[in-house]
Amino acid sequence: MAQETDTPAWKASLLEGITAFPHVYTIVTCADTTHDLSPVFEADKDAYYARQVQEYCEHIQSSLHAKASIFHEEVQTLRDENRDLKKEVATLNKVIDRVGAPKHTDGQLLRRQTRDHPTFNATEKDIEKRQEEYVGSRSKAMRNLAVDKTIYNTEFRRLQYIGSMLDGGAYTLVRQSLDAITMNPDDTELWEWKTADDLIEFLNGQYETIDLDRTASRNFDNYFMTNKPFENFIAEFNKLATLAGKNAPLVVHWHLTNTQNAWLSRPFLHRASWPPSGYYRRIESCWELWSGGIDKTQASFMVQVASVVIR
């Protein structure tokens, strides 16, 4: 381990004499130790020269202090300029994000791949029908945004597009908030909705208020063929099953429990488990034959055969 170098006596004496000059003190502390300057501070030997050195130290101290102040001001100025530049860069990035053209490589501006659908105006008085209209309109709008994501490539554009697909009372509800976004495209703090998803969530709270799946399931359970032509019945039946989220086993269950069609399901009533999903298609075929003229006995026999085939 290296030994610490002792401070020479002259340097210690010199430092003791210039404690009033912190800048000079720091310089002398780091200065070369080979030159003994302490005699110049011995006033009893030569007061005149000691005073001169004292004044010179004061001059150095004052000069260094002035320089330090200048450097401090310059550093502060640079910091302020750097902060201002960062703000300008952030603003430019917002502008670029808002108005920047979609990227393209063929020299031609990209065109939309989708077409606008009729606007949603919320004029339907029936709540269920109005919700169905809203859900359909929302689905189409979100599909357009997904397909044309290179066109609607900023939240500003996405919000404006959703707003453009509203009309009547639906648009009146959001007009002021959308106007605030339009007038302040670079200041998102003034936006009521920061993203398109936020606006959709707001609209959902206004127009998606009932459980359509439950309604669809109820409509499915209460649907009967009665005297409808088979083609009309089966088309509506399949639509209701889809809206109600009924998979093939659930459709088979409907056939097994619907009293009007119990004769079609009779061959399966003794089974320990529900028949496979393919049974629904077999019943549909037999039903179609029956509606086309084949009598119930023949159709029932065909279902009986189907029950033997399905194992």
C-alpha cells in the first residue's frame, strides 16, 4: 500500500494564509509541491510584498468567481434550450402522428379497402332493435378500422372516423366532445376520449344495455314450425340458433325436448346420452322430406334407421 505524501510545511503555511480565498485555496491544494511560496505571506519580513500577493489573490478569487458565474449562466441557458427543444420535438411528433401520410413504396397514396356503411342515428324507439342496429354498426366500423389500419393510423383519425359514422341523436350526444378533439388535435389533455376504444366504451354504455344473447336464446326456445314452409322455417331456425349461440348438441337437445317434433326424436329417448351432432342434419333431411310430401310414418322410419347408423 502506497504511503500518503505529507503536506510540506511551507504549503500548509501557505494554505493557512489564503483561507479567505476558497478558489485560490483549491488551486494551491492541487498545485505542485516543489516550489516553496510561503515566505511571501510572512508580513513581518516584507509587508509590501505580502500585501501585493494578498491583493493578487483577491484578484484571482474575484476573476474565478466571475468566470464561475458566467459558466453557471451558460450551463443554465443550455439546460433551458435543451428543455425547449424537447418540447418542440414532442410537439412535432404529435403533428407527424396526426397528419403524417401513410407509408408507401410505390409512389402512390394508399386507398381505403373498405366502404362506409349507413350511419347509426339511434332513432329506433324499440330498445332491442336499436341495440341490434348499434351492435351491427359498431362491428362494421371496427372492421373498417382494422382493414384500413394504414389509413386510420392515429387515435385522432380513428376517433374522427367513429364520429363520422354517427348521426342524429347519436352524434348529438358526442358532438361537443368530438369538436374539442377536432379543435385541439395536439393537446390530448383536452380530449374526453384518448382512444377510439374509449369512445366505443362510452357508446356501449348508451346503446348496448340489454343482453341480446338472452333474448336470442328465448326466441330460439319459443320458435315452432307450425304451418311455415320448411325452407322458411329451417332458415329462420338456423339463424336463431346462431344468434343464441347454440352449437349442434344444443340444437339436438331442442329437437329432443320440443313436443311438436317429439315423434322425430322418439328413437333416441332411450339413449343414455344425447346423440352426436350429426343427428341434427339427419333430422333436417327427414324433416325436409316430410314437408315435401313423405308421410310421418316414413319419415319416422328414416329417423329410426338413422338412430341405428349413429353409434
